[in-house]
Amino acid sequence: MSQKKIALVTGSAKGLGKALLWRLAQNGFIPILHYQSSKVEAENFLAELQNICSEAQAIQADINQMNEVERLFQMIDNQYN
């Protein structure tokens, strides 16, 4: 049984996080795009990522709030575990 490789990069709707997540997706990871307020950028980038990996997803969360961090990881765990 092979395990799925999942990559969560915070702040990955733009900039360095976007570039890093793109590279991870190209290398076989399931990309989890995190954004806080860049919804339009996240949606556009998610569309690009889904051309590489249909399982790519975007999750909005304020990672300054512990309950949001917990929700973020719970969503990923529910989806892939």
C-alpha cells in the first residue's frame, strides 16, 4: 500500500509559498493551498494546481488563531486519512 504525500504550504496563494507549492505538486505531492485573505488568487492558483493534481485543494484559515489551525489540520486529516 502506498501512502499519499501531502504538502501543506501556508500562505501559498502567492509569492514564495506559491512557488514552493507548485514545485511540490510537480514532484508528486498532493498540494494543499492555504490562504488567509487572498481568495481570488487562491482560486486562480487552485485551478492551475488541479491541472497537475486533481486532489489539490484550497483551505482558508487564520493561522494566528489556534482553533483555525486545528480546523485546518482536521480538514486535511478527514480528507486523506
